[in-house]
Amino acid sequence: MSKAPATRPERVLFVHAHPDDETLSSGGTIATLLELGAEVTVLTATRGERGEMLTPELAPLFGDGPRVAAHRETEIAAALAALGGPAHLWLGGPGARPTDLPERRYTDSGMQWGPDGRAVAAGDAPADSLTAADLGEVVDDIRAAIRSTGADAVVSYADDGGYGHPDHVRVHHAARYAARAEELPFSMIVDPDSGQADLTVDVVPVRAKVRASVEQYRSQVTVDPVDPRDPTALSWVMPHGARHQAPAVEAFRHDADRVPQAPQTFAEFSRQGKVTAVVVALVLGLVAGGLGTVTHQQTLGGFPVGVVLTSLIVIGLTVGIRLLYRSRAMVAAVGIGIIAATQVLSSVGGQSSPLVLANVAGYVWTFGPAAVTALVLAWPDLSGIRASAAGRSGAAGSRG
């Protein structure tokens, strides 16, 4: 299940939507892995800004997103410490964001209970919410977390998010895409009684840690007192009044559809692949530069067809490579090739070269490729455009 070498512990990344999800649905497994010496990281997508505030002293915070978020940050810090101290990242923050993108914060989408007792979208998800974000951007943030932690396996919800929660569903899809892209095993949290489990973890031995962790989420759940007749029993009451009994085992189903994928971006290439890609880009630039230098002065009925077509070729090459491979190195190689070919060919004729004349077309071809290359190099990472084809979730909403 793991590609971890024998010289270091296994590293597991748990991806969850809000503070408390990691404990309520997989806390026993997290605590068990930590006791076994694994390196565990919890990645939390939102701060649960729209979550309930159950206790009287916290009730005034309800509806005040920033204050709720600040409080729930303290809850998750204490809860993770109780589980044994896994590492923690926020989606879109340090360690969970591509380094060439500014950090961002995904907020709770909001939800409501449907007639069948399952969560459905609330219909008023804010613009900065998790479900309103481009799926490709969320995938790339999770991929950044996988790389920064050196994860060997990814764990998150099943495709229904556990109970229909739209933020959970979004996290499932994004984490699954990210794990596939990084060629890592992906495991889904399932009901132990569903008959779907490929792996179960006995969590009774770490029950005390899980209880201590759940008790930190006083704003979200009410934990039942310890039963003297069965000290290992653990139950709590959810905000909508349903009592939840912690199972003796936590269960997971492996993603059977995971298949190795060929590298899709420059960053995923091997070292040799990167060198080859840059050389190919340089050759393409030399060819484009040579053709452009020879043909850019051509006109058709007075229309400067030559410089227009050659400019489009330059734009197509640089923009296309940046979009497909997200590589500044390859774009730079194309630009260098074009400029080098132009300079070499124009120098053949010296000051009176018939190839690059002192007219509008000549000036455009002389300076245009360098300007286009500089602009494309300056663009931020366009991964969201590339990855959005992976799919978009139509759901929006969350409990928090």
C-alpha cells in the first residue's frame, strides 16, 4: 500500500473538510498510526465558519465567520494534540498551496438538512467557499500538500461525503484526483457495517485519546459522560439532536480505480525528461524563429500576412506550452530559440539584411517574440485552467 522506503516511517495524509471531521470519522485511526510510529498529517479544507455554536458562552459567535473560525482553530489544535499530535495544514495555506500562487483561505459553504435526513446544499454558499472554488485549484492545493509532506497514502471521505455534506463531497473528489495524479493509494472512510471495507482498524485501544479529542469540540458536539459499566464506550450528540456511537473499528475502502498515470506537467517529469523537454522547446523556438525571420515580411494584397501569422505562432507556442506543461523553463527555451534564430539569420546580411527590414513588420518581429515570452513568463500559475477539465462539482453547501 505504501511506496515508503524501509528507512523511514510511513507518511499518511488525511484530508478533511472542517475541524472535528478528522476526529469524528477517523480519529481512532490517526491515533493508532501515531502510536505505531507513522508520520500523520491532517489537511483541513475550511475552518467551519458556518458551524453551530452549541454552548451558551459560545452562542454569540454564531454567524460571525471570522470569530467562529478563530475559535475553531483553537479547538482543532487541542483536538489534534489529544490524538497524539499529528502535523496539521490548512488547504490553500503554507505547505498546501503551489509555491507560485498566493495563499488563499477556503471558507465553509453552508448546508441544510434534506427531507431524507441527509445534508444538502444551503443555496447561499459564499464566493470564497470551498464548493464555489475551481475544482482544479483545490486538486492542486492537495497535490502541494502531498508533496510537502512526502505522503505515501491519502485518506478522505467516500463519494457521498459520509452523509451528503457538499463540502465533504468536494473534498472526496479533489483528494481522489490529487492522489491519482501523484500515483498514490487513496482510501475512503466507510461505515464499518456497510460490507464495503478493505481495511478495518481496531480503535478501542486508543478510545481515551479519541474521547479527549472529541471533548475539545464543545461548539459542535455534546459528549456523553463515561459509562462506568463500559469505560470504552463513547457517544456524543450532534447539533441536530442525533446521538452518534463511536464504533469499535474504523473502516476504509481502497480506490480500486487507481491506475498509474503518465506525467502531465513539467514538474512531474523525471530529470532526464525535463532536460529533453527543454531541448525540444529550444528546437521548436529555433524552427519558429527561422520560419518567422524568412516569412514575416510577406504581404497579401497589402495585408501583412507574414508578421501576423508568425506572431500567432509565437503566441501559440509560448501560451500553449505554459498552459499544458506549466513550465517557465520550456517557455524561456522557446523564446531563446526564436530570438537566437532571428539574430543569426539577420546577421548574415549585416546592416543591409534583406530578411529583417527597418519597417513596422521588421520591428514587430525583432521585439515582439521577446515581449510575448516575457509576458507569458510573468503570468501566475495557470493550473486552474488546465485542471478544471478534471470536473466540477455542482454541489454547494456545508454544515461546518
